[in-house]
Amino acid sequence: MRNLTDGRAELEVEGATIRQLVANIDAQYPGFAARLLDQDRLRLNVSVAIDGEVAPLGLLETVPPAAEVHFIAAIRGG
Amino acid sequence: MSTQYSVIGTRPIRHDGADKVTGRALYGADVQMAGLLHGFILRSPHAHARILSIDTSKAAAFPGVKAVITTHDFPAVDGNKMVDLGEGDTPLSYARGNVLAGDKVLYRGHAVAAVAAVNAHVAEEAAGLIEVVYEVLPCVLHAVDAMRSGAPLLHEDLRTTELGEATTTISNIAQHIRQSKGDIEAGFALADVIVEREFHTSTVHQGYIEPHNATALWNNDGRISIWCSTQGSFVVRDCTAAILDIPVSQIKVTPMEIGGGFGGKIPVYLEPVAALLSKKTGRPVKIVMPRQAVFEATGPTPGSYMKVKVGAKKDGSIVAAQAYLAFEAGAYPGAMVVPASMTVFAAYDIANALVDGYDVVVNKPSTAAYRAPGAPNAAFAMESVVDELALKLGIDPLDLRLRNAAKEGTRRVDGPRFPRIGCVEVLEAMKNSPHYQSPLGGPNRGRGVAIGFWFNIGLPSSCTLNVCADGNVNLIEGSTDIGGSRASIAMQAAEVLGLAAEEIHPTVVDTDSIGYTGVTGGSRTTFATGWAAYEAAQDVVRQMKERAAKLWDVKPEAVEASGGVYKSNGNSIGFKELAGRIAETGGPVVGRAAVNPRGAGGSFAGSIVDVEIDPETGKTTILRFTCVQDVGRAIHPAYVEGQMQGGSVQGIGWALNEEYFMSPDGRMMNSSFLDYRMPTALDVPMIETIIVEVPNPGHPFGVRGVGEANIVPPQAAIANAMSHATGTRFTRLPMSPPAVMEAIWCQGSSSQPS
Amino acid sequence: MRSKTHIQTTINGEERDFLCEPRQSLLEVLRDTLNLTGTKEGCNDGNCGSCTVTLDGRLVTSCLVLAVEAEGREIGTIEGVAQGNHLHPIQKAFLENAALQCGVCTPGFIVATKVLLEKEPDPSEERIRFFLANNLCRCTGYDKIVQAVQAAALNLRGTKETQA
């Protein structure tokens, strides 16, 4: 995704939910939301980690202040 | 919460035990019903071919045959629609194409057509009468070959996704992913010692003893019932519904007892076929896969080509690490290269790291999850390199790992920081183990160690508890029980309710009878369905307080519950007695929970192994094996040990013998248990276990999933032990006797002594 | 339809008869005709041991025995191991030692263990491993199975001494 954000791997963004956060990044870097979303949902192969923990509600998760958010690949298992 | 538990940590007899030692337990293939027909699937004899025509007329006319179907019997659907396979997604066209081939077959064993007949023999005979005209195409079997330009293309429309972006390049590379951290070049510039090696691993199979099976009845009212062996009944329901283009509510899946899965019984192979055959015949249809088809046509784990480079300073601090991982997805995209990338350096705190991963399609069966999918391949490479680094630096291999071990707060190469993990505790337990402390003497012997990591996943789970008037509780859940999870889930409810494990009666039910529950996989069942049981038990406690309050005419908040005793103002009543009074205090008490929990911790496991190599034959004997694993909290320690031992022995088989031995034209030459040589009782010693408990702060009882991490380190630990025994580095799995002899003969020429 | 053969045999001590085609295996008839589904099919080529039964007291993989060969013979299956309502000590030992996970290989292991312990009441670990090498288990790594067999052997020897 870094090619969408001028090569930056880390961004400081406002947003009380993941949905707001994605919208705010997308306003700065158009195309970001399209990469992550399938219509209004996170793509099935993408997970959101908030402070290191995979957050099951995806876009609907609330983000605590100063939280670290990562968009990572969804993990499988045997 | 107090860590003094009365049920958790004990070893009760499993609830399904009597059924399973008497032969009464009903597995998928045991389903019998009136009017049952038997199905047989015709499979491709070619690894890569275009289907020019299929003539089913002779088969259909064969006496005893009731129906024949091909892909043309499937409804037309939008092939680009994504279907959720339980833990990941895939385009519907791939899921459907793997169930019955479309215009091409992509691997030998690819299903082409299916017959339903009065018995399995007739169905098999009739399948032989189906006339398929193929245009045979050149095949490609290994990732490195498939990545070359000019390689035969499996999918003429597969566009490579390059670092997340769709490209117009048509190739066998489904995607290239990259993860990075720090500055890799600056990191290597700091290194005093650098080790770089290439590794190859073969395709291996989960090897569950029970073949895939499915029975389906398409009823006259349009509803479909399916009985099958699966790790996820809801996944079967959803995938079958998508392929047949019918609403999920029209399908009821009953998960029968399952004879092993290890990840391989998540995908759907037979269910939509059995359902279509039932629709055509108006009768129930059962299909049981022959063992050869299980090898040739279900999902093994990817073979791989890997290159790993690690740099360290003289003091042992690792400063940079780089990995190139090319994984064979088989016929359809989805090699486990993403989790491999996320786990390859997970045990280490490395400032500068770069991982490139390639998901490559080849003419072998479409791969599926196998216990920590992707991680054992990656750990084989990384842990071998770390071992070599330790030798070069003159540092004990466990000390080198401890010096660089990942801890809470360590940033993984894929970005997130680790929560509380037990990597250091596992390494310390390995170092202090009786095994590692013992001397190892004798010629041709070596000791090796390795560590591995696997994630746990959360996913939804549901649980219902019904309180009986005698004070026992019936527990209803949807997680198929592969290794004793009825017990580990019931024990968590028992702990909350203050009951004995035997006073909870767990039942795994069909998809109509319980809320959505994810697959038994991803080391999630004891974690997530256990959590649902915990929450449902809390719901029961809340209601039982209300009942006690009613009896005593106090407010529910005034009632306290502890260890199954309810108290208020000097009144006291036990759970059992209170249960006897639920009818008069308001009727049935039903506890319910549906969860989608966060907080799935990860698990680290370590292997210590002593080997002896016969220099005359190349045979490797495992003299001693110890598995150490952080399990968070062992709910039922005997079944936790069982997971550790089972994963370790699968790792031993993977390391020493197991492989898909392919002919150049893509035929698996060893598709039986005789030739695909899994460990027997005679091939392995007792597997010593050391349970480390670093409670997972994300679970009420501290549970970490234990099913998978234990298969990650054995291959590397054995390779390291064999390297020490022979002075030759082993970089190719399996390290079978011929490979060992070749390595010994080549010693000093191509291989670098360690 | 092909013509069928009438077979008279003894299964778990009871006289049984059935009709079968010449090509049908004993395993198939046990499971599909007689509904004795405790005997499992893992490979149908004699390599996994899940379908292990006794034929005149000898261990066989029932997938490699033709059903017609059962004529006049005595067959023992997992369904005949428990004594009425009481589990056999081997079955108890498998449960107490958590010697099963998925359980699909378990009937074969129990039938094989019974034959082993009837012949050799005190087998060594090596002997147990050798004897049970015809039975594949993919879940347990065999550790707890070997321990269960050792526990059952000890228990059975104790019972014998008490009786004597």
C-alpha cells in the first residue's frame, strides 16, 4: 500500500472508527480506500489490528486515542 | 480471576470417549439411510489438459446408474464473486472449478464428472465408461519453473497482483507480497557474520486417516441436508450454497465425527457434487473418496523454494534478515506464503528485515491449510540459518535465540507489535530441560534445536447451555471435535458453574441448531468456542442468581455465586438444588453466548531432538525428542500434550520421509500410505512434552491455541541435528535416506560443512 | 444385478449370515450390509490398519479379505470388545491415557492391542511399537497409545493374578 501513500509506511491520522480513519487517509491519498474495501466492507483478505490485536469488527471498530492501527493480511490456520 | 481452578488443569475422561472406543461414534462414512445411492468421481489422468468433450451417454445407460453430472450441471454464477472459505476468501470460479473442472484440468486427479449408482462398484465401473477427450498440455510442477517466462500457463487470465496492485501481467504468479522493517542494506552493513542459504521443501499431505466423505439429500421441499466430515459445518453450508446458487438457509449441514483434518478438511470437495446427484435422482447420495484421490485431489501443503539471509554482530545480535519465499499454490492461487512471510522472523526482534513472498500456481492439487500453514517451511529455512550463525559465532544456539528473542512490544515485520508472548519462556524452558541438559555421546549423532511461532485466530463461535433439573448442564456447540475439544470447552463452562466436567454434557450439532461457528482450525476452538462456553455459563449464573433471589425474596444483585454455591443474607443453596427449583421459579434456564473475540494470542513452540544417522544406509533415527510449547493455560493437559506430540511427529514425518514424488508429467508416484511414508509407532520414540504457561491476557482463562505451533520447529531442529551429526547442512526436505547418502557422498564438494 | 453368494459366519460370537457379491470385501459387508460401522475404512489397500478385525483369532485388514472368505470363520470386531455394558480394560486404558484424538484409528488399535496382550501379557515398549506398526495414527504421535497399551497390560496382568 505504500505506493499509494508516497512510500510512507506510517501515517498519523484522525478518526474515531476504522471507517473514519480509512476515509481520512483516502482524502489524503486517493485510492487507499479502494485498495482495502469491497464496496463498504473490508476485503475478506484484509484484517485490522489495533494495538497489535486483530479486531473482528473491521471498519466498525472504534479506535482508542493514540492507538496503533495496522492493515494486515487475514490469517488462516489449519 | 483467581488462578486456583477446580476443573481447568485436570484430566477428565473425554465426553465422547465411550463412543469412540466402542466403535459407536458415527463418522461421515458411517451414514446409512433408506434408498441411499453411492457416488463416484471420475478424475483427470493428466496434470494439465484442455477438455474438448465429455460423453456421458454410455455411463448413464449402464445398469444401476441413476445420474451422471459434469460442471455443466452447476448453475451459472458470477465467478468473480468472492466466497468465504472460513478463514480466507477465494473467487467462486476457483472454488467451483476445483469441485468439478470447467474447460481445463489443472492437475492429475482433478474431478471431471460424477456418477450416482446403486452401489459404489457400479458407480466406479460406470465412471470408466465416460468418454473424455483431452488436449494434453505441458505441465509445470515447481514454483521456480512456473515463475519463468514462457512457462506453461495454468490460468490464461491470471493477472499478477504486485505489492497489492493489480497489473496486466499474465503469469503463474498470483501475487507478490513484500513486508519490510527498517533499512535492510544498512542492517547488513552492520553485520560481522552473514549466512545465506537456499532451501527447498516438497509438497506434503496432512495424512488424516479418514478419507473425505459426504452424503446429501436434496429434499422435495427444496431443502438440502448434508452429512459430512468437515472442520467447519458452516463453511460447508456457505460454500455449497454459493456453488449451487441457493440461499444458505436452504442447507442444513450435520457435521459427523471427523477422522482428522489438520486444515485439510476446511475446503469443500464432495458436498456440492453429492447434492447435485441427489437433486437429479431424488435420493440421498453418499460419496467416499478413495485414498488415492485424497492424495491426488485434496489440498496438501505447498512445496517451496526459499532463500534466507541473516546478519549478526560478533556479540550475537541479529541486525538484518531477508527472506525470499516462493510457494506452490497448486492449481489455484492461495499458497500459504502470506502467513509464511508473517512468521518467518516472528521469533526474533530484528531491526531491519525484508520479506518477499510469491504465490505461484503449478499443476499440482490446490493446496489447503496444514497445521500452521506456511510457517514450517519458513521456519525450516530461518532456523537452519540461525543454527549455522550460532556455530559461526561460537554461541550456544539457544543463547543466540534468547539474545534476539521477540518479546511483548517487539514489532513484527508485518507491522503490528506483539502482545504478551512466551517466546523467551519457551527458549528458557528448552535450555533448562532435562533433555538439553543431558549429554549426547556417540558417533553419527547430533542434537538440534529450533523454535517456531504460529498465530491464533478468533472468529465467531456460539454456545447454548440448558440447565437440567438434576443440576447437570447440556452444552450445545458447533465446533467439530477433532481432538478432544468437547472436553476442553465443557471444562470451561464447568469451571464457571462450579460443576464437575462430567456434569456438563456437550453435543456438537448441525447448522440449523446453533449460531454461526467458525471452523475448528487456526488454533481457535478451545480459545473461541471455549470463550463462548464461558460467556454462556456467565449467562446461566446471572439467571440462577435471579432464581435464588426469587426463592429468598431478595434482589438478584444481593446474591453472590462462587464455586457453584449461591448465597445471600445467610441463605445458601448449591447449584444442583437450585436447578431442581427452576421450574417453580420461572421455568427453563438457558444460557446463551455468541462471540467474535479479540485477543487471540500467538503460541511459540520449540523442539529439541537427538538423531543418529546410519552412514551405510542414510537412515535417520530419532533418539529423543522434546516439544516445549507456550499454551497460555492448559485446560486439559493430556489433550494439550497430545497436540504437542501429534504435531511433533507430523513434523518428524515431514522432515524425514514425506513428499509428493512426482513424475515429470505430473503424476504422483506414491499416492498410497504404503509409499507416502508417514511415521508408524516404530519410527518414533516417546515424545517428551514441557508445557509452558504464559497466560494469554486476551482470554478469560488465559488460553492460547495449542494445535499448530508444535509442527513449526521439528523440521529445522531435525535438520540441525543431522547437520551436527554429519558435518553437512541439509537444505532440502525431506531428508530421506537417499538424500542423506547423497549429502554424505558430496560432503566437502558442493556442501559447506557446518 | 450380479448374483450374490450366501455366507454363514460368526461375528463377535454370534452366528450371522449375509448375501454378498464375490467382489465385495469383508470391510464393505461389515459396514454396509451388517451395519457394523465401528470398523473403519482409511485406505482400502491394507496400509492403514483402521479396518483391523480378527479372523479366527488372527489380525487381518478386513479391506483385503473378501467377504466370501468369511464362510465358516469367526470374526471379531471392535463391537465385540466391550463385555456387555463394561468397557474392556484396553478401552478404559485408551480413555484414561487420552490415547485418541480424532478416534478414527482407535477401533483398529484396540482390536490389535487385544490380540497382542492375549499373546504377550508383558510386551516391551519396542515390542508394542513393532506390533502396532501396521496401524497408522496421525493425531497422537503414538506416545499416549503406547502408554495406554502398557497401562492395559499392567491392569490385565493384575486381574489375572487376582483370579489365580
